[in-house]
Amino acid sequence: MNGRAIFLLASLGMVLGMLPFVANDYVLSVATLFLFFAYAGQAWNILMGFAGQLSLGHSVYLGLGAYAAAALHYHFGIGPWAGLWLSMTLCAALGAIIGALAFRYSVSGVHFTLLTIAVAEFMRIGFDHFTWIGGSAGLFLKVSQRNQIDLLNLRGTPAMFYYVILALAAAAFALSTWLLLRRPGYYWQAIRENEDAAQALGINIFRWKMLAIIISASMTSLGGVFLAFYYNNLFPEQVFHISRSIEIILGPIIGGMGTLFGPVLGAALLALLADGATEVLAATGWEIPGLKQLIYGIALFVVMTLLPHGVWPELARKLKVSK
Amino acid sequence: MTPLLEARQVSKAFRGLRAVSNVSLSVETNTISALIGPNGAGKTTLFNLISGAAALDDGKILFRGNRIDGLRPDQLCELGIARTFQIVKPFSGLTVLDNVIVGALKGHPRLSDARRQADAILEHLGLGAKRDLPASVLTLPDRKRLEVARAIATQPKLLLLDEALAGLRPIECEPMIEFLREINRRDGVTILLIEHVMRAVMTLAQAVVVLHQGEVIASGAPEQIVRERAVLECYLGTGVEI
């Protein structure tokens, strides 16, 4: 990472750190969602962008992570900081099972992708009938006073949630950077580019793919914990749905898969485009249902056509910043 | 002394076609040996069997006296066997330097050490000026060099080269031959190469094995091989001057 990149990162951090002091609640909620997708995109990017394994079922880690921590809180009053360990453990285990099945038995490419979708759908339907945590009727956490900050139980103001997800997104960025610029990053990219050649150079393909899916899954699960306590309600139909998986991956695809800034930039662009357009239209008296999805689709189409590697690699070249 | 590499009655068939049939050969430590023969003789298949890329039907392969058949390519690399691919397999999205670093990381856990070693190898192979280019833009001769650079970076004891010189012009062959001879002498890397460039085989190899239709039809010193009637008939042709 060169000087310009660090300067860019520092300015971004400064702006995001100051935001709650100048922004209203609406802007803050958009920014919170942007950071959430930057975080989840970063987690997905480790598996796909670095290691080249396309998962279209990352909602499963989001959902399982969310439900595990929320259920502990709902039934036993256990706080999210304790609950997140269960979430991470469960999701790491689920990722390991999917990985072991796929990578051991050479389920690769599109078949791996189908497996990830199948597991997510299976979980969605399973949780619909899991009445202990609400089933399809949903699980609701008690909403307490929003003006009192209780960081221990993750209850508090929008600004608190904003800073929590900002910290998570920053940590995910740091972890991704650390991984990418060391042995794991090199080995994952080698596997992504050519498995035969990677294996011939001494890389244990199975072990490194397993590491990628376990890290990616447990990171995503933390996003789920955040989601549960931010929204205070969970429905299997939403949190496990494939459209949630798609939302997670749009950011990195548009921003630039396999890059560090890509997931952040992509999430920011999507948040600006979708919410900006919705706002502008609403102000002029237009309400179009499904507009967000339409904009996502158009953005994806335009970027794939003009910049197949995403916006960031091109932008980085212009700014003379390392990718 | 046990040979570094030994194949004993190795066979491999593809749907009934005997690609490699009852092949035995041995490669002595610190030598350069060549595997030659017409197209379809089973040379690359034999390489795939040795390097773990394909499973053999019958026979044994030993490295320093230990069975290695059944091991995966990454395990063989750990033991000190590296290979290049005839159809080059660069990591296209990575830079030339990063390609070699991937190999160098095996012996150098620290990235800075791996980078230093990779840089030195690239310099040596004449790829130094292209280190920051993506591997996808390299010409075929450069890709061939990159294959060798990456394999060497794993610091192998035995290097299997599958037509590393094919496609190189004579003037480009010379530095590569020199490089191979040097890593053999200086670093003690044993080399087994598949090659059609007979001039390279004659100058480099101390021992030659000739395959034809999956079987060994001759083996021995290069000067001796080029006089064998069977070799002349099936591969070199009669009346060649080497």
C-alpha cells in the first residue's frame, strides 16, 4: 500500500468518524447500511475475490449468526458480546461443513455455487418452522429507550450503531489487508488463478480453501449479529433470502472483486445511487416500489459492460493508488 | 547409491490405450537427464505420473528410495519435486513477480525474503524488467521462462521440465540452457527434462531415455542414443546431423 492509499484511507476514516456530528438520523441510517454492506462485502470478497470460490448463499451465515445471538438474548438474556461467539462458532462450523463437502469431493465452479444456494434455502425453510425462535412469524427483540446508550447489550442511539458498524467495517478492511499482503493472500490468489499450478507449487488447495470459507463465514456471522440488534426483528424470509446474498455481493462486484477498496467503494456507490434516487423521486412526489432493485440491476449492468473488473481498479489507476 | 528418482514398471492407460507401458527409469542425483520421443510417446503422461498430477495403474515410483506414487503434487513439492507445464499455466491476474513469490513462499515464510529470492530468480532468467507486468501480457517464450522461474523458486531437489525450451528461438535457448546448467552445478538441482530441441538435449543431458508408444526403447548416454537404430527409425530419422 503506497502513501496515496494511506492518505485516502485516513481522509475516509476522518469523514466517516465525524459523520454523526453533522448528519441527521436519516443520513446516518443510510450510512449505517452502507457500512454494513461494506463489511459483509469484505467478508464475501475473501472467499470469492481472493480465493475465487463463488458463494451465492452468504445470507446463510448472516441469518444463522443473527438468529444465534438473538435467540440467546431473547431466551436467556445473554448479551450480544457473549452471543457473537456462538454465532461465529456455528457459522465457522457450517462454512467448514460446506467447504469439506465441496472441496474434498471436488464440487467446484458452478456446482459449489449451487451448493451454497441450496444450503441457504434449506436453512430458510428450516428456520421458518423453528418455532422456538418464532418460525416464520419472526423473532422480535425488546426495543428499549433509544436515547440511552447501553453498549454492553448493544442497545442505544443510531450513532452508537453507526460507530459499531464503522468499527466492524474498519476491522474487516484491516484484516483483509493483512491477509491479502501475506502468504494467505498469495496462496488464495494462486488457487483462484490456476489450481493445478498452485498445487504444483506446494499449496495444499483443500486446506487454504477451507481457511477462506471459515474466515469468510465467521466474519459474515458478525454482520448478522449486528443486523439482529440493529433492526430488533428477524424473519427467515428476509435474512436467509437469496436476495440478501445478492445484496452482499453487489458491492464487491461493482467496486472490484479481489481488491481491498472495491467492497467499500461498491457499497458506497450503491447506497448513494439507490437511496439518493429514492429520495429525489420521493421529494418530487414519485414513489416507485422496487426502485432500489432496479437501480442495483442497472448499476450492475453498466459496470459489467464498461468496467468488468469493477470501478476501483480503474479509479486506482487514475488516482495512482495501489489496488 | 540409490537414485534420486526411480520408476519401476510404471503403467498408465486411458480407456484401454496404453499411454505408458511398463516403464522403468532412474535418475541419478545431481544429473541432468532427458526424456525424448515422438509426439504421443507418453512423455507428458509419465511426467504427470511422477509429479502426482495423474494416478498410475501399475508400478512404483520412488524418490530417494521412498514410495511417492499416490501423493498429491503439493506433497511432492514439499519433498522437493517441482515441475513446469508444457501448456503453461501462469497466474494471469498476478504480476510476474507475484507469480514467482507464490513459489518462493514455500521456503521463505516472510514475504520480504520471498520477494528478494523471486527478484533474484527473475533477474537471472532475464525477466527482471517485466517483473511488475501482469503475467497475462507476457509472450509465450516469457511465459515458458516464468514457468521455470516459479518452479525454481520452490527450491526443488528434482526439477521436471516439460518442454521448457519449445517455442524459444535458438538465441533465446542459449541463456536458458546456461541457466539450467548453472542451477544444476551450483545448487545441485537434479533435472529431468522432456525436450524436442535435440541440440539442448545433447549439450545438457548426461543420460537420455527414449520413449515410443509408451515404452522405453533405448536409454543411455546421448552420444550412444543418437546411434541406436530404433531411435533413428522412430524419432530422429536417419541421416540427421547433430
